[in-house]
Amino acid sequence: MWKKRSILFDLSYWEELPIRQNLDVMHIIKNIIESIIGTLLGIDGKSKDGLNARKDMQHLEIRHDLHPEDRGSRTYLPPASYTLSKDEKEIFCKRLFDLKVPDGYSSNIGNCVSMDELKVTGLKSHDCHVLMLQLLPVALKGLLPTGPRNAILRLCAFFNRLCQRVVDGEEMASLEVKVVETLCMLERFFPPSFFDIMVHLTIHLGREARLCGPVHYRWMYLFERHMKIFKGNVGNHARPEGCIAERYLVEECMTFCSRHMKKSVETCHRGPRNQDFENDVILEGRPISAATSITLTDEVLESAHRYVLFNTAIVEPYLE
């Protein structure tokens, strides 16, 4: 029970606010992707399916085909539709382990994959973002039955459209309806323990984007990344604020001197990769492997040209 009532509830503007708290899409995606991967691979501590979850279904008298069975001194858990076999787990982990992405696209997700234990652990927030929006549908291709796979793909498509730079109010209203249908599809296959508060918050993300605008103006990636730098500046844990202020002042002075002295000097300033500080320009990312020359056929060129046209905003009125 609430023992204290915040003074904000007594202010006049509080009742008129359409949204009283900004939902952080970054943490929502991270929690959901960890629940999905943990449940599919059966990772201890991350899976939403287990003995307690099966006992809950038995207590609720639902999903009778998934109820635990006592076999002597052991308890047998029947496989569910979302349960991956050992071979399917190897295929899923192998696809993520061999993944190669351009420089700056994401971290090396293969470092988070254990082929011996068939686990995916240690994913950062941005890695989960990339997996949810683009890579998870590719990694799950042909591994699950049609029902649970389509439900996961619909959820990935929802977040992919939600995190676009341009937001259409009518489309967001349509996504609000579709995400409810997607969660209903997930409820048909995944256990009730899968649907925690983070999964529930996806229902409100479409309305929030419709009222507040694009998501990338409101998420926490920039602040979380900068807070990591500040935490690394702390040398004396009894005076963290002083350490951060002193280190920040030193880096500002070093950067100022390195940019305005006649002779170039080495600096401890850590900026974006492939950045030329002398000319303040961003260079192109380095290739991930040796360059090779290929000759495209007329069919491939026509297909690429058609793909660009169909995904260009200026062509949409003509398509309609």
C-alpha cells in the first residue's frame, strides 16, 4: 500500500499530462530479447519455462499437454512448441557465432555465444536492439514451428517499425492494434511466466510514439554510454563527484591544447572511431575483410534498382 503520496499528484498540470512517464524502449527490448533467447535455449536464470512455470500451468488447469510428469525420482517436462532440439540450438548459436557485421554496426555478438554450452549471454543493450530489429528473424529461420516463429517475427517487425526515424500517426495507431494481436499470438504458445511487466509495456509504446514523436529522441543509449565513461573516471570511491569533475576538466584542457597548439601532440581524448580531429571529419568505416571485385548481371542490377525504388519515400505516392 502507498504510505506517501507524491506532491505531483496534487498539481493541476499532472492530470492534463497525456504521458506521465517516458517508457525506455532500450531496456524494454533488452529484457524481452533476453527472455526470448533464454526460453528458446533453456538458459538457467534467463528461461521463462521451467518446473515452477509448468506447475503454475498445472495449478491453473491450462496447457494440459505441458504439465510436469513424475517418473520415479525424476520429474519429466514435456517439450513445448517453442522448445528447440539440440541440433536446432546448434544451428541457432552457429548463425550468431559466425555473424559478421560492418564496423560500428554492433559489437561482435559471436563473443557472447558459447558453442560448447549452447548459450548466448552477456549481450549489451545495443546488441539486443540489433538482434530484435534485424538479426533474430534471420537466426530463427526454419527452426521453430510456424505458430511461435510467426509470433516472434511479428514482435520483431513491431519494434523495427517503432524505432524508425519517421513516425506516421495513422501507422502508429494501426501498430497499437497489431501489437495486441501479436501478444495474443505469443500467449497461445509461451507460458504465462513469459509475460512480465516488460512484455506488457509494449502495448503502450505505439501510443507514446504517436504523442511524443520518434523513439530515438527519447531513449537512453547516449546517457548510458556517457555514464560508463564517468564511472571509469572514479578513482576514489569516497569522492566520486570530485573524481569525475577533475577528470573531465583535465580532458577538456588536453583537448583544447591539442587542437589549438601549432604542433600536433598526442592526446588522451577518446572520440568516435575513424574520426580525423584535425579536420573534424568522419571517415568511412574500415572493411571487415579484403575487398573483392564482382560483376553484377542485368537481373541482379534490375532487382537492386527495384528494391531501392520500392523503399524510397519519394516514390510512395506513385506506388499508391
